[in-house]
Amino acid sequence: MTVAESSVPDVRHGWIGTLLLGAAALAWGLAMAPRGYAEGDGSELTLAMAVAGVPHPTGYPLYVLGGHLFGSLLHAVGVPWPIAANAWSALGGAVAIVLLHRLARALTGDPVGVGGPWRALLAFLAFGTLLVQPIWSAAVTGAEVYAWHVAWIGAACGAAWRIADAATHAVRRQAGPPPRRRAFFWGMLVGAGAAHHATSIFVWGPLTGWLVARGALGARRRFLLPFLAGTLVPLSSIAWIAYRAGHPAAFQWPLLEGGIAGLWTHVSARAYFGYLGGFHASAQDTALLLTTLPWLAVALPALGLGALARDARTERSFARVLLLAFVLQATFVMLFRVRDPAAHALPLLALGAVWLPRGLARLAARAGPAAATLLLVAGMIAVLPGWIARDDAGRRAAEKTDRVVRRAWELVPFERGIVAWNNDLLPRLRAYQLLEGSHPDRVVVHPGMLSWEAPRRRFRERHGFDPFGGSLPEREEHLSGRLGRAVAAAGVPYQDFDEVVRLALE
């Protein structure tokens, strides 16, 4: 009996362990979340969710609109927006764990000599380890898009496996062509991935090719139209970005322009194309990427062995398609020339997690369940203390950052004037203003953003002078100085926020 044939009962049972893992994932995400704004893009995404605005490309409309509804419900009962936004990621992480664990249990099969309780225990321990992995923990404890991206990966991989399984049984029963609703449903999943995160193509592309090659979606003429119709349902959320381009929220990405060209520029992330071409991570992010090695050292061989297996054709081909998705995502991480690519390694952990319990079960079949469990526990003892310490340090660092920025915000010596900060944390100042009513009459600007024509034009229209005195400086580090001189010449109070941050740190 193949895994495809034996997967149905395995999917239906063992929900207690899955729900316990999901509850643990949610509890860990909430417990380790900073009691305020998260690092990175956390301030921007929190603010975008709060005001239903549009964050940086690709806009993430499903994430923002879902987070706006979720956060509004929590905010209505007194939960501050930063906490609500962080909880949205914690929920995404819990959903991801549930979906990945269910698929992993289905793929584990029934190795000879390994009873169900042992397989369940190995899967539970493996996924329990994943919860505190630093890259995973960072994604589920602060306002970020990656937790829900991994939840989508779990949903897409699980759906593809079940569609292939259903198609296999239909062929054996000679049940006729697959129903069109199957292609429509798969199209909705693909569209949801594309609307949420552009790198989802590394997963849905191979999976779609695999399903088409197996005939699981039906003949091309039969499945193509319902598939395309399905993709349009979640992709229609992009209309929200188009609406906001003409009807701006209180806060949104300053480079978003109206019209088809402006919409395409935003949702296609054209601004990031120039970052493709080589690994350029910071020392901090490189160290973070290295924390994936203990996990991948176990998960990747399990995935590779599954791809090389001689039996169970569906199982083997599915492992190969996941391995291809893994390679595509890993290649992207190594070629995305930014200082912080570590979050993009999160799908690698998810794809490895799908096959890890199967590899552990096969190991248990050879070495004995007790030996395999002891080996896994020994590995956990070796890595978990360091990972947990790193997670806690990240939470404390985020809370310290918020304290410093708040202190600096109070040190600005005027109520009406221009505050400039050439830093990605600038949306936090706008969050203080819009969500907390703190010093609302200050004008907060990002000198780097003002170097683009659209924000620069809006600045001239609002203030009556060019922010850089008529011409851009040749070097980015000169933007703040040139802006300060132009504002001073116009007789407007000005503060470089970096200066008060240094005072706040003293």
C-alpha cells in the first residue's frame, strides 16, 4: 500500500497533537512578542493595518485587510494596535503549524516496526523544535507578512497532495475527468499566494506543474478556464491598492502612484529588481541564517531521500516537487542582495518540516523508536537553549528600540516644524501621531523618499519650496543635510531625528 492510499486515515486522526502544537505556537508567539512595535517593517505594517492603508510593495492586500479586521476586533476591546498587529502574526504562525503538521503526519505513512504513538511523538517533537527556531520566532512574534506566507505554503502543499491523492483514486475507480471545481479551488489558492507574496511562485509554480503533469486538474481545455477564474477571486484584492492610490489613507507607501502604470509598479515590486544579483546580508542576518543549519541538516536529507525513493510514485514525485521549490527559494535567498534576507529562508524551514517526520519515522524503523527519539531529544537539548535565548534577546531589543525612539520623539524641541529621519523606522513616528495622538502637528519626512519625484512634488505643493533647494545631492548621506539647509532657508523649524536619537541613547 502506498502512502497515497494510506494517507486518508492518517489525516483524520491524531488531531489532539496537532491542536496542542497549534495552541503552543500561538502561546509562544504571543508570549515572545514585544509589548509594543516590532522591529523591521513592524511599525509600517501595524500602521497600514490600523488605517487600512498600503504598505511597501507589493502592498500585501490580503494581509492588510485581514489584519485590519482582526486588529479592529481586538482594538475594540482595548488591545493597543501594536499588540493586535503582533497577535495577527502569532495567529498566522499557529495556522501554519497546524497545516504543516497535518500534511507531515499524512506523509509519514506507516513504516514497518514503528507504531502510531511513536510516529506522533517524533512529529510532535520535531514541530515543537520549529516553534523556537529564531527565524521562525521572529516571523510570528511581530507584525510581518511571513507567518501568513508560511501558512499559505502549508495550505498549498496540503491541497496539492490531497488533489493528487483524489485523482489517483478516481483513476482507479475509472470515475471520469476531475470536476472543474477542483481546478477552481486550486486557482484560488494560487491567486491567494500571488496576492500575498511574490515569492509564492517558487511554491505554486512547481506544484501547479506537478498537478497538470499528473492530470489531477483535468485536460488543459477543461481546467484552464476554472483555474483562471479561481485565481481572480483573491487577486481582486489588488483593487484595494488601486482604490487607495486615488483615495489615500492617513498613511501609505509614499511612492504609490495612481493609474495602471503606478499600480503595476507597486504590485510587481519593480523597485526591488535591482537587488537581484548576489548575497549581501549583514553580519547579524548571516548569523541568523546560520541558525537554520541544524534544522535543515536533518530535514533536507529526509526530503532528498523521499525524492529518491523507489516505491510510492505519488510520494516520490511530491518529494521531488518540494525539493525543487526548496532549491528555487534557496537560490532566491542567495541572490537577493539586501542586508536582511533571513526572513526569506522561512519557507525553507516549512518545506523541510513537511518531510522531516517521515525521515525520523524511517530512522526509527531502522534504529528503533527509542533510539530515534533519544537522538532527536539530544539535538533539541543542544540547540534549544541558544535559540530561546536569541528569541528573548530579540524581544527585549525591540522593546528597547521603542523606548529609545519614544524618548527621542519627546526631545524634539518644537510642536510645529519638520522632523526628518532617513530610517526605515520612520513610520513609527507617524504611528505615534495617528494611533496615539502624540505631537500631531509635526511634519515627519524621509529624506530618501523625498529623492523620488512624486513625494518631492507633494512636498513642494504642501510647503511651497523644494526640499533640496532645486537639485538632488550626489550622495545619499548628504540628503538630510541638504534638506535641513533648504528648510532653514524657508524659515521652518527643522530637526534631524538621528540627533535626538543619539541624545536619547546617552
